[in-house]
Amino acid sequence: MRSGRINRVFVIIAFAALAGCASAPAKIVPAGNDAYRLSVSGARYESQADTNSKALNIASDYCAKMGKHLMFRQSTESGDHSWDPKQEDLTFVCSGA
């Protein structure tokens, strides 16, 4: 009976540790002149292309909710080494149909 409790404690600790690795949802903020800025962090195992694609999908969904289309403005990537988590800072505009 006691080993069952210990196993449950280890499972709870493992889930808590994994939850800490999850990234926070991306926040889109106004950047002036009808533009928006979005910062997305990728997981350690993701490539820069994966992180870029994630940012573009979030921005595209944001514009689609307003009935508009995404227009790319600027992108800044970071992640010095292949094992570093990647970062994408995207500036975009939502244009009318």
C-alpha cells in the first residue's frame, strides 16, 4: 500500500515538471500603424522553421477572426545554438478582404 502512494507522488511530480515546460500562449499586442507584434517561443526540439510556422499560424488565425488576411511585415529570429529553444518575433498587419 505504501509503495502505491510513493508511485502516485512520483507521477504527480513528473506531471508538474512537464507542465512547467509548456509554453505560455502567445500574446498579440498593437505595434502602431495598424500593425501587431507577436512573440512565439518554440520547444527545445523544434526547428526555427517550426517556430516561424507556429507564429504565422497564430497571426493568420488572429486576422481571420476579424475577417481579414495576414500581411507579413517583419520577422526576427533567435536561438543561437541548435539545442537552444527558438524564438520568433513577428510584426504583421491584418488587411481587409
